[in-house]
Amino acid sequence: MPKISLGVPKVPWPKKGDEPFRSSTDAKSEARLDMVHRSLYSYALAYEEAADRLVNCALRRRAVYPDLAVLPVMFLYRHYLELALKNIICSGRRCGLEEAGISNTHDLSRLWRDARSVLEELWPGQSRIELATVQNCVFEFHRHDESSEESRYPVLRKRGEKRETLRSLARVDIRNLKRVMAGIAEFLDGCADAIDDMNSNSQ
């Protein structure tokens, strides 16, 4: 009797010789880590770009839907914020993560306060409306995900208490999230570029 096909594609199991991180001769599939500029700024941009593209795929219903995309999107945008703020702090103070005392922190509220103090010191006349707007958005990320773990795990244990994550959120408009993040990125990246120019001209 012939076997009945259920139309489920056969996915191969791991086999001997598999190497997750091997290189390739196919330029379309090979990522060049040796070409990546090793800076907080370039890493931040990579996470923002990945989030933007994932949102675009979800909105077009290509391979992923908003319900599945929202968790990695939230993490990617949050990590962009963390790296972008750390970059502004380090560039503005002309020091490394260790010297700035922010190497191990994921606290966006603290990072924003440090970054804001740098920006206000460099540009005393900066619009407080813009700073307040960015601050509100950064603090909203912090409120929903203080440690960068809320979008990575369904349950967390803190001080011996087990709780579900992201309880304060039920629905997220990922199109709006991308729009808001684009504005924040325009502001933070512009500040980072201006600081780099100032540092270059003072050498």
C-alpha cells in the first residue's frame, strides 16, 4: 500500500559535520563580520535595522506575523536604545564603557539621564521639548522592560517570586512602534554624529 503524504515538508535532523558558523563562497548568504566596524554606534544601527526589516516583513505577512514578530522587535529596538545611549555617553565623555561606569548596566532610565546630561552640557540651548519627548519614550521602554529580559522570557523569578513577563502590555501596534523608533533614532543618531564631528575637529 502506498504511503499517504500529509504534505508536511521533511526537515532534516542535525547530521555529523554540521557547523553553525562556517563561511561560504555564496556572497548572498555570507555575512562579513570582519567588515563590521567595531563600535557601539555600528552595533546599535545593526539592531535598529534588523527590527525595522522584521516589522516590514510582519506588516506584509511575509514569513512572520505581528504576534510572532513583536517580541524580537521589542528586544531589538530596546537593545538599539541601550547601545545608542551608551555610545553618546562614551563619545561625549571621551571614555570607554568601564570608565563611564556603564559597562554592565541595562537600565535605560539611568543611561538616558547620563546621556541627557552629556547633551545638555554640549548643547545648553537644546530644545527641552525634544529631550522630554525622547525621555518619555525611553522611560516607556524601561517601564515595560527594566532589565531587557521581559521580551526574552515568558516567566521571570525575582526575589524568589515567579511572575509572567510583559503583564502591562496586551497589544502593540508594531507600525506605530517603528514610526516612533525612527524619530528617536533620527534624534540620537544625529546627536552621535555631531559629537563625533566635534571630537574629530578638536584633535
